[in-house]
Amino acid sequence: MPDTPNFALIARQIALTLASQEPARGGVDVGAITEQLRAIWNARGAADLRAIESELAQIGVKATAHLRDTLGSALQALDR
């Protein structure tokens, strides 16, 4: 399973790209970029979890309870 992306590194790369393309723009808030990337990552994970739960609900609650818990834990671990 892939590790959580290095949001700070990605944010610095975005900031460097923006600074080189628009030097007169001034400083770029790397922290704000980092937080937005993290929010997008977490929202995507939440959407994935909802989709999985929806599919499992169609199979049956009792038959999939343990599987749902396991998949939910695995997806939440990606947010660390």
C-alpha cells in the first residue's frame, strides 16, 4: 500500500514553481499549500470509504461487518 505523500515537500515544489514563474508575486505560503494538499488527501480518503461502505451495504451488513472495519482502518491509516 502506498505511503502518505510528503505534503510539505510537494508544497515546497509548488511554491518554487510559482516563485520562478511569477517572481514579482512575492512569497508563497508553503504552510497553506501543505494544509490544502492534506485536506484534499483526507477528503479523497473519506469519499473512498463512503464508496466502499456503499458497495458493502449492498452485499449485506452481517456478511461484511469485519471486512468493512478492516478496510476502514486501512484507509484511515493512510491519513497519518
